[in-house]
Amino acid sequence: MSALSVAGVVLQMGGLLAGPLGRLFSIVVVVGLVVLVGRVVLRIAWRLVTIAATVIGLLLLMMFFLPRLL
């Protein structure tokens, strides 16, 4: 079954997600998607913070030990 046929069946049944349990299921699915996207974004942000801290730390050490170089 393709996604379009599944969507068609759901629409013909009067909306599986129309009831309270369906609404709860859709909310849980949306929250799950937000969490997955947030994990990816936080993973990228953590790498950027780590790289920035390393570069700044190296520059600080260079300024301390080699003041004339910078």
C-alpha cells in the first residue's frame, strides 16, 4: 500500500484521527518528530561549540606563550 492509498482509506473512514485517541496519537507523533529534529540540531550545535572552544583555547595559549606572533 502506498502512502496515498492509506491516506485515502483514512479519509473515507471519516478520519481515524478525529476522535480523542486519534488526536492524542497525532500529538505524540508530532512531539516525537520535534524531539528527533531537536536531537539533530543539538548534535550540530554541540560540535560547533566544541570546535569554537578548541580554536579559542588554542588562540589563548598562543597569545600566552607566543605574544609576538599574534
